[in-house]
Amino acid sequence: MTTDYALRDTKDLARADVLGLYEANRWSSAGKPDRLMTALANSDAVVTAWAGRTLIGLGNALSDGALVVYYPHLLVHPDWHGKGVGRAIIARLQERYAGFHQHALIADAPAVGFYERCGFTRAGDCQAMWIYAGGDGRPAEG
């Protein structure tokens, strides 16, 4: 597993770096750059992964500060998939919110196995529900 990257807890991110990562993953929120940057700035926590000066991964969390944390975005540049970057980001976030009653997320079907390996389980008989304004006709992306 490659470990030539560093994690940072920071919301101080250059717009071009963020958009490059979201575009590389074809996430619809890249088409709403002002809102995306505001969303990250307003997050309770943002963990990023860097290979030198290149942003290669990002995860964020929204929380009530006591019981519940929700992880809306976790993405890794496709060139870095399978190298432990996503697992390291989610582990850092889980560490920050250790002891919270509930850690929640919505996973695209292909990502379910990844999240299960990170300790998440399906939420009983719960069903994810949303009003999605991605505008691209594709489901389940931030």
C-alpha cells in the first residue's frame, strides 16, 4: 500500500484544487463551485489527503457535536484508488467523532463494500431518502 501522501485537517482549500478533485471523480457538485466551497467551509470537519502539493482526497463531516455525525463526501482521485487514501480519511474522521452515538452516510452501491470494510453496516430496515438537485440525472453523488 502506498503511503506517500499526508493527511491534513483543513478547510483552507484552493478552489482549483477542490474542483479538480471533484471533476476527476465526475461529481455533480463540481458544477456548483460556489456552493461546493461554501459547503466545505461550513462543514464541522474536513480531512484532506495530499501527494506533495496535489489534493488527492477529501472527506467532510457534519455533526451536532454530541450524538450524530454524517459524512456527506468522501472522494479520492481515481489515480489513487485502492491505495488506502479513502480508508485513511474516513479513519481520521471516525477518530474525531469516536464515542458518538451514530455515524451515518449514504453510499453508492459500488462503495458499500468499502464502507463495510471501514466498520459501517447497513442501517437495519432504513431506506435512504432524498430530494436530489444534482441536475445530471445520475443518482447518489454529492
